[in-house]
Amino acid sequence: MSGRLSYLGEFEQVVLLAVAHLGDAASGPGLRAEIASRAGREVSIGAIYATLDRLVAKGYLRARDEAGREKADARVRRFFALTREGAAALEAARDMQVRMWRGIDLRKAVKARKP
């Protein structure tokens, strides 16, 4: 990936923030629960995994596979961690929003548009 950050969509930001909250325990089901709890959004596991794949491809997340700890559970689980690039992309998105919101009074903006 080049030194230039790519634009983050809203759901990409939500997923990256959920990964940041969960740390090394960030897996698909855990992220789904974290998003439901913090954002109040029920999302499909497929949407989460598609977004995780996209964020890994952008270099914003790192993925690792881990086998189950119990002999009876041989399933491989995939865990995700935020990269420096991912943290920088989140900070850039937050900074852009702060700049865009600065000086906005929505009540005045709505009143100004009345015919």
C-alpha cells in the first residue's frame, strides 16, 4: 500500500473501531456483538467478513488464523488486529469530520432553507 490513506466508509470505520475495542480477541462473531452493543446496529456476519477482507487488503487490519484450543474443536478461527495504517486512517477520518462539523449550527442551517 502507498503512503496515501484511502477513504473510509462509515461501516469500515465502525468495524475498525470495534477491532480497536476488542484488541487481540477481534473475530467475526465478537465484532458482530461489539457493533450491536456499541452502535446499536444488527449486521450480518457476511457484511462483517466482506468488510474485514477489504480492510485487510487495504493494509488497515492484519489477520491471523488460530486453531481451536480444545482437541474436540479443531475449527480454525480468524482474528484481526489494527495496523498502524488502520489507526492512521481512523484518525484521518475523525479529523476530517471534526473539520467538517466545525462552525455548523444545524438549527440555523435548517431555518436558512425555509422558503
